[in-house]
Amino acid sequence: MKIVVLTGSPHHPGTSEQLANAFVKGASEAGNEVYRFDAGRRVNEFSMIKLADNHPGQEVAIEPNDIITKEVMPKLLDADMVVLVSSLYYYGINAALKAVIDRFYNYNHELHGNKKAVTLVSGYGQEDAFASLNLYFDQLLNYMRWDKVGSVLAADSWNEQKMAKHVEEAYDLGKSIR
């Protein structure tokens, strides 16, 4: 399976990075082809989507010539699975990951359907603090018509024992992908 892992956190090493590392290790060991883009640490290599709005209601995307266009989107278009990885930022996803997701706009029709999806989320709050972030991912995946096949929610990720269990859960999830 061709898997694209998109992460958003700039923290190294961070809790969402630990989840991504474990998932990638498991998925690779299971024989999958994995491409990973750590948006939070590469924000200087891409830009926000820009629109030429000469005719209101008929916006035309101006595609920046950057890493998202050159490298990430071709991998994403070819992927069988997309893994979205974020830590909890004010009840939502990381800004860098959101900027990459916003760039789906130019490829909306090509990206719809025929993909599996996984979400990996970490943060210091209790599980109820993740409600809006989880709702966002659920709505996004529903809109994209991607089949959610797994998720890991690492609440209270400051707790090393709990985090270790979530890392193992992410590894096992990756290992199960075939």
C-alpha cells in the first residue's frame, strides 16, 4: 500500500512526532511504501494557496511552485492511504497541517474517494478537549470520501506511561496496514 503521512507540529521531538514515528515504523515493517511530510518543520518550503479573483464566484487557483506542488501532491494523488497527524492546538489542528490540507483545493476532484485514512492526535488535555479536533477530522474525511480505518488519540500525553501505550498503539496500527 502507498501511504502518505502528513504531520503538522514544529516540535522535535514531540508527542505527535512519536505517534508518527511509531506508525511509520510499523507500516514500513508491514511492507508498505511510506512517504512522510513534516509540514511543521518545513513551513519555509511552501506557501498558502493563492487565488486570482478577477471574477467573483469563479476563483482560479494560482499554484505556487513549491514543495507541496512538486512533491507532496503527486505522492498524495497516488496514495492508497493518508495519515493525518496533529497535536492539539487550541482545540484544533496544527496551522502547518491545516495549510497543507487547504492546498487540497486545487486537487479537490482528484483527491475525492478511493483512499483510506488514519488520524493520529496527541495533546495534554483530557479526551473531551479533543472533541472539536476530532469533529474536524471526521468532517474532512467524510467530505473527501476517505474511509477512516483507524485512529490513535493520545490524551494526557504528558504522562510518559500513557504516552508509551499510545506509541505502541500507533505502531500496532501501522503494522496492521496491508
